[in-house]
Amino acid sequence: MTLHTRLVQPSTAEDVTRLLGEPESKIFGGGTDLVPNRTWGLDTSGTWVQLRAVPEATMISLDEEGQWSIGAAVTLKAILEHPKLPGLYPLLADAIMAVATPEIRNQATIGGNLCLDTRCRFRNQPPIWRLGLEPCFKSGGSHCYAAPASSQCVAILSSDTAPAFIALGARLKVHSRSNSRWIEALELYTGDGDRHLTLAPGEWIETIRLPSRPPLGVFDKWRIRKSIDFPEVNVAISVAPGENSREMRMVLGAVAPGPIRLREAERLLAQGPWDQDRLVLAAHTVTGAIHPYDNGQMGVVGRKRAAEHILYRALGKLRNMMGEKGVSA
């Protein structure tokens, strides 16, 4: 196990890529998740690479096409205090406001929340608690305590901003050794709780780009303690009205190793007006779309019920919002 970690602050994207290509190196954003994991022995990386000195990763900018870009090292607080972004993208602002506490939002970065490590109640425990268990998949073993029949880790992605960015149709700029590329936000996640990101060694997120025409949207979250806890389930929904149709995205988070796009509910809501019966049916589809495990604070049945409840609640909020904006639901 690595006992000492060095913190480096490269000033160019190329140097970041080079450093991340070394064994046992990780991006260090605000440290609000990485440092506690290190304290509990869950992180053994030897090099932490901080992005504060990389200009591209620390800026919020607007291009000629009206698309806003947010650097991965921008803090959650900076986004909330930006003169334009919260008003243009209230869905994102609501998701950020749901993250932890003001003190944590002051330090945490947007890229760090997108790439938040997965969590499980059998692993995210003090070292003395874990001594009684053989290592699980995420700890280098060959067993899952939350889902004994599973052949892979089912630890949960607890990011609040991931569903929001997916619902907004955001794109991520990924740097690698050879080039840089843009991916859809949903493409960042593998669905495996152990290696939950699609980023290869040396790859990292530099920028998040938002659409020039913000859709209407809502975010909702269910957690045990409203003041600080990670979500037991969260949801982000967006609607972009068009001339003949409307594009809709419904994304559920915190019930699996990655966000889940609720396509059956999207299709159901596209088939007719949003009356009460249709909203109830759309919310109920979530019970067949998710398969949570006993790895959170709530049980499996409780999380399914919570997911259905907050989806129905969020749809009601969005319907009211559309009515206020003069958009037919």
C-alpha cells in the first residue's frame, strides 16, 4: 500500500495527460471525496494531479455559437455564483445546490462530482469495520456482498450533477495522449461499480459544454438527511420543445453504478397529453427499469418506492413549469 502521496500542479493539458499516464495517479479536484477515502484506506494512489494551474480547466466561457463551457476544475460554488449560468440552466443549479453542504460546495469541483467514486455500504466504512470481510470486487477480491450472485461490482454512483448533465444533453471534452475528443455525458459511465468510468489511463475531462438552447428541466433528490447525505435516488428531467415534437430526457441516478436513461417513460409521455393518469403510469415504469441492491441506507423496496415517488413529483413540477412557460404538456 502506498503510504505517501505527492501533489502536483501541472500548468498544461499535456503535462496532466503525461502525469495521469503514470501508475497510481489520480485527478485531485477539491479533495472532498478523495481525502476521506484516503483517510479510510480506500485510496492508495501515489500521485494526485491538481488542475488549478491549467487555464482550460478553470474557466467558464461562452463561444460564438452560444454554447457555455465549464472547466472541470471550476468549483460548484463558482457555478452557482456565476451571473448567467444559474438563470440559463436552473436544472443544473438545482442539482448543484443538492450536493452536500455549502462548505463542501465551496471546495468541490464540477469534474470531481461527475467522476465521483462509486459507493457501497459494505466498502465505504472505517478500516476496522472492513477487517471482518474478505475483499470485494472493488477492493481487489472476487465477491460482491450487496449482490452475491453478481459477477461484477454494483457499487452506486452518487453524483447529483451526472443526471443533470445527461438530461441537459451536455458533452464532455476528454484529453488523451494522442488527441482530444467529445463524448456525450452518458458515455462517461461503464455500468461497472469497480471501474465505473470509460476513461483510459492518461485520459481526463477538461471541459463540460452545455447546449446553446437550454431545455426546460427539473431536478429532484431523495436522501435520508436533507442537509448533507448522498442521494438514495435522484432524477433529472428535461424537455426541449420543438415545432412538431419535443425532445425529452429522463435520467435516474444513485440506484446503479451509472445513471439510467428512462426511455420507456419518455416514450409513454410522448404519446399524449400529460394528464394525471399518464404521469402515474410514467412514474410506475421506473420499477421495471431499475434493479437496486441492498448497498445504500434504504432497502431495495424502499428505494424503488422512493424512485417512483420522486419521478412522479418531478414530472408534476415540470408540467407546472411548462404551463407557466406556455408550453403544452
